[in-house]
Amino acid sequence: MENTLNVEIRQNDWNIDRSLIFIIPLIFIAVLFWMPEEWLLESSLLCIAIIVYIMLTYKNRLIYGFSGIRIASIPSTIITTFTIFIAIPSIYILMIRDHPNEVPYFYSILLFYFLFPAGLFIGKFYRKINIDKSWSLLKSEVITNKHDAYFYEVIVILFSVSFLIFCGYLLRVNEIPLIELIKNPGDSSKFFFMREEALKALSMTKIERYMFFWLRSLFIPFGIVGSLFLTSMHRKQKFKILFILFFIFGLIVNTITLEKSPIASLFLSIAAFIFLKRERVKPSLIIALIIITLAGPILISYFIFFDREDVFDVILWSYINRLIVTPAEVLFYYFQYFPEKHDFLMGRSTQIFSWIHPEGSFSVSNYVAKLWWNMPETTGFANANYLGNFWSDFGWYGTTISTFIFGILAHLFQWKILETTDYKKNLLYLLVMSICVPAFSFGFFSSNFTILFFTKGLLLLVFFLFGYDYWQNNNRSRILNELVK
């Protein structure tokens, strides 16, 4: 029976790592023959670094490798996102930018493929993930539990709390960009400033700001995915009504400021849920899920640029640039401006260290935006991957130590998820992983990981896992005691 299970699992094994072992050498050969000589070294080193990472993590590829995207493993999501949106485009950035700090820029990216797995393996020594049990996630069907009903009550309470947070936001904002866009589509510059005033420049207390960020990135995906699971698996009318209410509410909240990443993250959470729930996945489903994820942001862009004759060309090239070029390019500017334009901040860019600094916090993303856009008065932000923040804070020490620590945290987070869900594809697993996918993809390539845990609310998700685990263990103990009596 065990052999049969292993055969079935292997047939469903998305061994992307093995495919890359064969594909990357071919790319390497192409690089040798067709790449201009001045970019040959960097391209070759990147190919070698990716191969080394694959070889180091191959036995644990379902958790650490590229293959782990099939179960939405956090380390796998991180390495895939980093490679596609940061590492590979960095070669193009080196082609179009010339600055002495391109050396630390590129080698900080390159070192990620060595320091990140080092952190993962150190985390493994502290808390070991059961790889054999993890393989069963590829084949196992989604299971229900008698405790699923409790999630309905939790989601109802969460909806009430979310509605109150949103009402508090509405009391603060003067003009609602979404309503203005519906009334008068077009005029992109006007909506850019309205978007800034609707959140970034809005007069709010720090608690109110955090609550609104948690609402968009944690509470709404939690409510939508949780109620969607209950609707699809238990098929009760009250679950369906709750899903519809939360979905409509989520659409309004995540589009109200006309920012594109919140609505994209919302649909990505739903796409991740569908992807993980399906036992077999076809290429057509993946394409459909990508279209669903990008549909909301593209629709917003269409109405913003409605007055342009070349609206579709503008949308196409803006999204190609935003997804493929900008994450690596904005990261480059962090390395260019520090310490050339400004001394290293020594921790002032992050709330973790800035509170002990005599000069207080420093908005590094706004500072970079002012220089990059040549707009000294802008309130906008040029958000970058965590390497940019830690470089601007501590230079080489920041990028190397933070990458190593990030690897440890990624392993421990994944371990806690798997242990709490008992390595089963249940409501909790699908819910947590569906929330984590946008955070460690869209969020990761444009945010410091401290922002992901504090501002985006992942730390609350960690507390929830510990709380759920405590409740679960107490419940088991109570049942055992009753059986003994």
C-alpha cells in the first residue's frame, strides 16, 4: 500500500527543480554564445548560483525548492518570486544602469542563493519539517473537520470588526477615489494625487493606519477564503451568504484607494485557494488564475487611462514594466543613493530599530522616490525588496545578516503551519497558505519582510496559529480525559 502511495505521489510530483537542472545549462550555453561580453560574467554567475541552490535543496525541494510552489510552500514562493522578479531582471538593470554600486547590488542578489538556504537549514536543526508527511499534500484530497463550523462564527465576528474599521476609515477620508473614478474616468495625474491623499497623506493615528492595512491584507482574505472553503465543502446557505457579503465588501475596500496591489493580492489569494484545492492542475487553469489575478488591476488602469487613445498599449507596457523591471530597478536605486547621497541609516528605516535611534525613523522609500522621480515634494513611496532597506541601514552587514535570518524565519513559519495543520490539506492549511502567497510574492518583491509581518499583519497570523494550536491540544486532552473516565 505504501509503495502504491509513493508511486502515485511521484506521478503528481511537480519536479520543477529537476527540469531546471537541465534547462539552466542550456541557458548558460546560450549566454556564452549570444550575450554581450560585458554582461557575460554576471549572467553566468547567476545561472551557477541558481543551480547551486537547487542542488543544495533538492532533497527538500517540496519545501525549499521551486517544486514547492505546488503546495504553496513559503520558502518555495520566496525563491521563485526572487528569481523571477529580482534576480533575472537585475541583469537587464545592469545593462541600462552604470554606477560603482552595481557591484554590491548584484552580489547581494547573488548571495541570496547561498545565505537564504543556510538560514533554512539552520532553522531545520531547530525545528525539523517532516518531509515524508509533506509529500502526502501532493496527493491528498481536501478534508473537512467537525471544527470547521467554529470558523463560521470566527468569520462572522471578523466581518463585524472589519466593517467597523472601514467605517472609521470613511470618517477620515474627504474624497473617495473609487467613486470619483466611476463618475469621471480618465485623468491619470488627478487620480494619482487622490490615491496619495486617500491613504498615504491621510490624517490618521498609527493604530488606525495599521488596522486599515491589516483589514486589506489579512482580515479580508481570511474572511473570503474561509467562507469560500465552507461554501465549497459544506454547501450551506448561510456559508454562501457570508462569502458573497465578504467578497463584495472586500472588492470595495481593496479598490477604494485605486491602489492596484491590494485588489491583485485579494484575487491572488482566491487563485491560490483554487490552485491548492485542486488535486490535478492543468496549464489552462494556471493561465485562467493569472488572468483572474490581474483582472482587477487592469480594469482600474483602464478607467484611469480612459482618456488616452493608446489606452491598451499604456496598460500593457506599464504592467510589463511594473512586474518585470521596476522591482529590480527600484532596488538598484537604494544601492545607488546609499551611501553616495546619504549616509547609512543605522536602523532608522525600520520600526524595529528606529525607536532606539536618537534621530527617530527615516522614510527611506519616500526619500528614494524624491530622488528617483526628481520630485522633492512627493509623498509617494519607491518600495523595494528587503535588500534595499537593509543596505540603506547597514550596508553589507545588513544584506548578508538579514538574508540569513530571513531564511530561518521562513523555515520556522512553514514548520508552524505544517505542524498546526498536521500536514493535511484542511481548512486551516488552505486558508493560511492562500493568505501567505500574495504576501511572499507581490509583497516580497516590493517590501521589507518586517513590513510583511508587522504592517501587513503576518505576525497576527502567527499568533493565530499558536492560539489555534493551543486550543487544539487542549481539546484533544479534554477528549482523552473524558475517554479515560
